[in-house]
Amino acid sequence: MFAVIEHGSRRIRIPGATAHPTAAWVVQAVKNLVMDLGDAGCRARFLIRDRDGTFPALFDAVLNDAGIEVVLSGVRMPRTNPVMERWVQTCRRELLHRTLIWNQRHLLHALREFEQFYTSHRPHQGIGNARPLRPLPAPIANRQSPIRSRSPASTYNDASVRAAPSTSTDILRDLRG
């Protein structure tokens, strides 16, 4: 599978998939990608790729002609492109491990559907756009203690200790107030 992700918007593009990628297939896939980017009006400046042997020199030449600089990731460093690595793992876990793929056509259809789902249902939220999960706690100086302080001289008498309700009507009365 040949997939490309836009880091800013997390938009996925899948130009193609094959069981046996050859140099000619990869070059054709990158040409299709460049045409798709041009049709969509997207402007890419960089393409981060690994050092796989299936990427011929013509792959980089096609991208350079389109004005896209190729950046090679480090050797045995999968964390250099964590956004793409996370998408690949998500695609495997949520789609490929749960779907019985019949043939090439079915694979491409499933990948296109997942591409649309991933792009539309999982919008990218950068650090500035993300909502906090819960409101931040008040500073310690302004917080009220949940434990009421008692003077050491005070004792528990019958009025301060309350018995647990014993019937359902007692529980309802206590809930009402």
C-alpha cells in the first residue's frame, strides 16, 4: 500500500496498493499523487519517506519536478515519522484485522472508505485547538477542604452522628432533602 498523509490536516491519500510493489509501480503511484495534489489545489513542500529499496531515483525526480523536496528518514528509526506510523497501525487494527479482503479491488475499496472515515470522523486537533478533558482544579490556596475541621474539644454526640436510613422511604426522604 502506498499512502501519504498531510501532517497539518491529517488528510490521508492512498494512490494505490499492490502485493508486490516494483520500481515502475511506485513511480506511477507518485505521478498519480502529484496529479491528485494538483487537482485538489494542495501545495506540498516536503515528503518524508523511508529508505526502502522500492523507491528508485525516478521517484525522487518526479517529486523534485513538482517542487516537493524528499526528506529521508533515519535508518531503523520508525519514530521519525510518528504521524504516518500511527495511521498505519490504526489502519491495521481498525480495518485490516477486522475485514476479510477478497481481492485487489476490494482492498482498494476498503482503503478508500477508511480514508474518508479517518479524514472526516477524526479531525486533527492541534495542541492549541484541543479541549481539556475536564476543568483545571483551583489553586491549592483557594480550595476548600472536604474534611470539616473540628476543634479538639468537640465530641460526637447523638445529634452530630446520623444513623443510616433503614427503609426505602427513608432513603427517598433523605434524597429529597
